[in-house]
Amino acid sequence: MGSVIWPSLQRSLVAIIRGIRNDEVEPVLEALITEGFEVIEIPLNSPNPWASIEKAVKLFGDKVLIGAGTVLTTADAQQLADIGGRIMVSPNTDADVISHASSCGLITMPGCYTASEALLAIRSGASALKFFPAGSLGASGIAAIKTILPENAVIGAVGGVSDQNFSDYARVGIRTFGIGSSLYRPGDSAETVRAKARLTITAYDETFGDVHG
């Protein structure tokens, strides 16, 4: 089966809310969605992640894409699909996990760091590539690998990316990002998250204008 296509989004941003507790899901996600985030990832190394993902899907699954991050096994990909998740994000390139997630209809964004990993992810059906950690590769490192990838590959930068450096990536044609610690840290109030989200959205819009992702 081929890949599930990366969605058309107003802003190609994934909010990574690692460490969120179940009781925080509703106010924090509401803040993110109100400010303009359309994709939200709850990593599996958060407290009781499946309960949080299921809650998020029930509350907001009709408005935005809800999914899991740090997905390492086909069983986890299957569970995500079973509870109504839509997007699977992983830190690594595992062909079996990518292809299984795709067969379940999940949007997939596996992590890669090298040209070999990026090409394997694409062959396995990845919807988008998550260059991670982008902070150590840098925009120039990702740009160098980008030259050998298919022209239509969706390339994302995750890890060390924030409202402070969108322009560095924009210069090499990258406009898809996963935003983590600069957006949410465990214990942040919904008000704090809303303020950070507003900064992020404003910076993205100033960098990319009205062109949709």
C-alpha cells in the first residue's frame, strides 16, 4: 500500500505535548486549537498516554488531527488507529512500523537523520519526513539531503525548532515543523501554552505569509 498523503493544512505545524497529564488535555488542547494548531501529537512517553490520546480524539478529533508520538512498534501503531488517532510520529525509521501504520490509514511522520534513512522512510510509505534532531543537523544539513529526495517529499524539521528560527529553514524550502519544548513543558498552564502558541503562529505567518502548507 502507498503512503497516506500529508494533509493540506493552513499551517504545517505539529504541536508536540510531551508529558501532558490526562486532566490537562482539554484546556491545553483547546488553547492550541484556538490559536491555530491543526495537528497535535501526544508522545507515548507521557503519563498514561493512551487515555490522553483517546480523550483528545473524543473532544477534538472532529476539528484537528490527533495522534501519537514516539511510536516504536506495529502494535502501538495499531492501537493508535483503533482508538481513532489519525497521525503517527516516530523518532526513528522502522519500515515495518511505517508500512503497518499506512495500512491502517494513518498519516505517518517517521524520524530520520541520514539520506539512507530518509529514502527508506519514503520507500516504506511515509507521508512526511521528520528530520530529527533538526537542531544538530541544521537547515543546511537538511538542505543537503533534500537534494537527493523526491521533489514532492514533505520534509519536516523537529528538535530545536521554534518561533526563533523558522526563517533559517524557510531559506532552504522547509515549511513543516514539529514544535515541542518551546510550546509546551510539563506543568505549563493553558494560559502559558496559549501565549507560546500565539508567538509560534505569529512567527510562522510572518515567515510564510498566506501560502498554505
